[in-house]
Amino acid sequence: MQFIALLALSDEGHPSYDRALAGKLAALGVPSFACTPDGFPGLMAAAIRKDDINQWAAGQGIASVRAQDSA
């Protein structure tokens, strides 16, 4: 099973989320990042293929939240 936390985007398209909660999810190994609607199909394809989601996000220029980011 794979779990991904898709974080909110503001109306301007910028990530808008609770960093502490995202950090807690990341500490559990749950990839957490914001993704535009255009990137969503690629995200789902990567998840279905069981790709490394953090690696996929980095390849798309998307910064994912990591456990140490919550400190």
C-alpha cells in the first residue's frame, strides 16, 4: 500500500499547508507535497507504478516535505 499526502495550493498556486503536520507525515514515510492539477496525472501514474514518489517529485521540480523540515 502507498500513501501520499497532497498538500493544498493557495489561489495563487503556491503551497499552503501546516508544515508541522506535513513534517509528521514525512516522519512516517508519507511523501507530502503540493502538486498542480497539471502534475496530478503524472503523480498518480508514478504511484500506480510504485515509483519512489519523492524522486518523482524532485524530477518534476517539486520540493517534497521531509521529516527534518518539521523542526
